[in-house]
Amino acid sequence: MIMNSFNDILKAAKHSGARRIVIPSPAREDIDVLSRAAASGLVIPRFIGETKSLKAIVGKSPLFPAGAEIISADDPQDALNLAIEQLKKGETDILMQGGINPQVLLDTLQDKSTGLKTSRTISYVSLFQHFSKDKLMLVTDTFCNNFPHVAEKQGILENALNLARTLGMEAPKVAVLAAIEQVNPAIASTLDAAILSKMSDRGQFGKATVEGPLDIDCAVSRAAAERKGLHSIVTGDVDIYVVPEIDTGYLFAESLAFFGKMRSAGVVLGTSSPVIINLPFISADDKAVEIALACLMCRKGKNHG
């Protein structure tokens, strides 16, 4: 069954059973969010950090969940290392950023020996509940890869397709964005988009239909696309937007959240376990959706390479 809303995601995750989530150096807001998620039956939290500080935060939180654990670590890096070690051992299922610096987190995740790196490209998928249609849409990569080359974009797209199919999209429609809708050898993003589109034509992405290059007006409006001579089932009905680089991706995601007023969630994929990071435009309520999303990826086994 296809999931068309954040409420659908929450309901599906609750039926899948509680997952174990580990949080290094959590702040008070992390504990509150996870306490609500635990009360809903989504997760069983494990907090790692300086014990005295954690107990002080817990003492101020009436929401601290029964069954949650506190494990001692001397500093944030030690807490992160211990969290990753527990994930690798299968003691926990999901990693949440907590108080770790985002660049430190990404660097640690990417480390082949000590992180959660697999054979897949690590990427971030932003998920939005469309403001006018009964559907969800994905935008990627909006955080992890600054200037991905075409092989990395293939991995970014494959991660998004895995998530889309977990959400019930059996034949996702993908727009690979660029500045213009024509292939121009002077604009690398148009070449990358054309390659991904041709790979789709050859069946390399399964039932997905990948169209590109597309500029934003052709992607969102079938009338605009047809006026420019483009005829595709993707235009005007996009499930996944693949952006050319980080500036476009992050600004696009922020614009949808701030100007478009769309609800937003997201998850890091391509790691051996799902990872939830802290982005400033995601509300506390939608943090629960991120947790539910990560739980679904655990259930489906879609996250690892």
C-alpha cells in the first residue's frame, strides 16, 4: 500500500514494532522527542554521554521513557564511537545525531574502518508532504554530497528509490534537475542527468522512470514541458527530485519548508543503519516522522549496501 502522508508513515512504523535507537550526547529536546516516540511504541532509546549531565537532563524531563538506558562516555566523540560500535554489533538499529557536530558525524560515518560506510553512496533524502496533492515527494541529495559526480548520483538515486519503494511507490517517477532542459556539454549537470535518464531507459533502475535534464518549470508543470517539446509521464507528477549539487539541494529543501510551508522529514541512507540528523527546518513533531521513517527502513532492510 502506498503511503501518501506523514500520518501513513507513523501508522506503518507503529505496526512494525519498536526499534532500538542510540543517541550520543543528547540534548533536552532530543530526550523529549524520543520520549514521545517511545510512548508511541516506535523506539526504545539508548542515551550515551556524560552520566551526571544526562541524569540532570532526565531529572527535568517528565517524559523520560521507561526502559530507556543511559550509558557513560567521557566526551561526544567517545559517545559517537560507542554508538557506532553498538550499531555494528547489532545491539541497536538506528543512530540519531544528538549533540554531535554535523560535519564530525558525516566524517565519522564515511570512515571505512570505524564508521557505517558500506559499498553504497551515503546520501540524505528529504521527504515532503505535498501542500496541495495527496502525495509524498522526495528530494535528494540535500545534505551529504557537495558536488557528486555521475556515479555518486547513481548511488544517490538508488538510495531514494529504495526509500520510495518502502513507501509503496512501485514505479517512482524521477526528475533529474539541471539549469536547463537541454543537454549542453558545457553544463555538467545536464550530461549527468542525460546519463541517468538513459540508464533508466535500459532498465537499470527497475520500474522507475527517470527523466532529465529537467529545469524546475518542466518538472513541476506538464504544460510548461510540452510547450518546450518535452512529453513525459514524469513532468507535473514527480515523486523524486534529484538535484545537481548541495547548494541547489539544501536551498530547494529550505524553500519548500519555509516558503512552501510543507512538512519535512529526512534520513541518511547508504549506511549500514539508518541515521537521523538535525536540520533546522524540521519541526519537533516531524522529528517523530523521521524516527518512523528510519524504523521502516530497518523493517524493509533497504538501507544497507
